[in-house]
Amino acid sequence: MFEFEGARKSLLLGMSLVVGLACAPAAWAQGPTPGQNVNMVSGTQWPGGDPFLQRQNEPSIAVSSRNPQHLLAGANDYRTVDLPYPDVSSDDNTACPPNQKCAEPWLGVFKSRDGGETWQSILLPGYPQDVSPEGRGSPLKRFTTASDPVVRAGTNGLFYFNGIAFNRGTNNGVVFVARFMDLNNKENGDVTQGRDSVRYVDTIPVASGTATQFLDKPVVAVDVPRGSHTCTLHVPEDGTTVLQTVPAGNVYVAYTSVSNPSPGVFLSQIYLTRSTDCGATWSSPSLISRSYAKSQGATIQIDPETGIIFVAWRVLATNSQPDSIVVAASLDGLTFTPGIPIVTLPAFNPLNPTGPSFFDQATTGASFRTIAFPALAVGDSGFPWIIGPIYLAWAQRGVGPSGDARIMMLAVPGNGMISQNAFKLPTPIAVDNGPLTDQLGNPLLDEAG
């Protein structure tokens, strides 16, 4: 385990060189030109389309490491809410009673073979109405609901599709990783018939809830191979199996464990688990938010040169702890530095709504529920064994004109910021603090009354 002060300095050194981000506004202002919006749900014919015109949300997407034209995405998918439930026998491995309808959402799987111009979609195997061999054999078959997708690409065509599955109203649930492999041997094929090149391999439970703990908001990160270790996957294709032996990069999954120790009291902790064999097996989860009572919204990034794992998450205020964003680091994904508060803000004060605070709000007639979870990125230093810069971003009130909320970014250069006595964090900057305008650059004006 890292010694605390050394870890603190290493963490800040790892955020170096980012101040240059604020020094080149002209080069960054142009930005890409967006293309045409494309519906990722292909038509209204089941099973590839959505005959119910239901909603999909919270998407996540990754690009194949074997062919950049091949894309895999996931989203919460409400097609199953209206999908009739088939007749099944009483001994079928399902969470739904026979002849009853389970009006719960699942996870959609979306594939493109032409860089996103066209899409085909299916549901992740294991949903309650799934009678396919892959569905019946899925460890998710005993659950009614699945959500919170995060999709990441590994090397050699691997994809990791992370999410949770559970039975609503209970703590009975799992964090899982479904594995896909891009064989990159076809430029066509019906996804609904399993004839495309991005093949579903299997689904692996990563962690399980208990009677007193509900698992929520997972996130997955994949490292490049850093040794000679390999893993072999049995990839289904056209009624047979193709063996794929590829270099193994570590895979990390973090999630939140929510408990309710007494009426009205909720606690939440961040755990992380590691796989060294391409997601086939997972280590015992490590508690990394030990000093904080209410932690949520973890995000993981890996330093390209050193393989050091950085985890950032939001700490929600309690009577003894303020609202903050915390970062911890690890060399191996098993032991972590204590979480270091990087950003701390006052709680929102309705008597001073334009004061600084994280952009949190509840669902009301005039607002939607949101919590300011952090976003994290780690740059490449370009030098072996030298930690790269770290970028941390969040949503904050009290920044723009009239106290409007803005996306803030903290870019810590590290070297030059550390003295013999202490270190100093730079001042966060607003990513875009200009006036609000329409698409032609004209100022916006609102009238009330």
C-alpha cells in the first residue's frame, strides 16, 4: 500500500501538464462538425426493432480495437415493458412466474459495422422473456430488471459490457460483465440471428448484493496488456465455437454498495474488483471509500505509462462531512491510497441559490433529479514510468452570469506545485463561461411575468 504523503504527492504529480489546456483556446474552439443524428433502434419490427416505440436512455459506446468501423453500445431499454411474456414451464430458470408479465426495463445491445451510419439492436441475453439458449443459460435469467450500462473496449476485439441486474423492491441483484468479441470476419450479418462479427461470449457475475446491501452504479475500465499473460475465449460462431487466445490486460470494475442500517438512514460505499484473465474471474472487492459515509458515482481511469489506477467519486454531505469529490490511487487494483478530497464545496443554500455548490437537485414539477458526479481523464506523459496529467470535471452552481451553473475542470500540473512544506491545487476553470446564445451567436433573453 502507498504511504499516504507519498501517494498524495504522486497523485498530484500525475495531474501535471494539464494547465496547458487553458492556454490554447483558439486551437480548441473550432471543434468537430457533428453529422446527422441516426436512430440506433433499427425499425419497429421485433426482435431487432422496437414495435412499442419505447424509450432508451443512459447510453454507453465503445469502438472495436480490431476494426474502428465496428461499434458496440448499450442503453437502458424499455422494450421489455410491453413485450408479452411467453409460456414457460414452472421449472424454467426465470425470475417471473409463469403466464405473468414483467413490466420492467432491460439492457439493449446496439451494433454498427459502418462507423455509426446504420445500426442493429437486440436485448442483452437473459431478460425474463428470453427463451434463446444464451438467455436460458445466462446468470441474469433469475432477475426481472437490468440497467446502468457501461461499455468499454479491450485489446484484440474484446468488449466488456458492464451493468447491474436485480429484482425491483429487493436487494437481490448482481454487478455483471458481459463479454463480446469482434472476430472482424464479416461486413454483414443479422444481429438478431447472431450472424454478425461482434459475437456475444458470456456473462460473468462480478459481485452480488445481500439482504442488507443493494449494488448500484457500476463502471468498468480496461488496461492494455502489460505482461506475457494471455487468456483464451470460446467465441460462438455459426453453430460452432472459435478459440481466441489474446494478451490479457487487467479489467477493473467499481460500484456502489448501498445499505439501510436503520429507518431513514442510508450509507453508501465504493468497492473495486479486478480481473487478470479478461473478465473470467474477479478478485474479492476492495473497499476504497472507507472514511466516507455517503459515496456515489465512481469513475475509473488508468495511467497509460504506469498502469496506476485512479478512482474518483462524489461524497455527499453528512453532519460530519462536506460535499466533495475524492480521488484514490492504486498500483495493483487491490490496495488503495486513502481517498483525498480534491474539490470541496458548500451545500446548496436555497436562501442563496447563486452561491457555489455542486449542481444537485431533486425531482420536482420544475426540475429533474441530478447529482454532480465527477468525470475523470488521465493523459499520457509520453515517458515510461512517468505519470501523466489528470483532468477532473464536475457541474457547479454559482459560476456563470447570475450564478448560473457551469462545467468546471481542475487541471493539476503537480511539478512546480509541490514545495518542501506543502502543495497547492490550482484554481478550477469553467470549461465554457461565455454568455448563453442561440445557434447563430445571438444572445438569449427570457421574459417572466
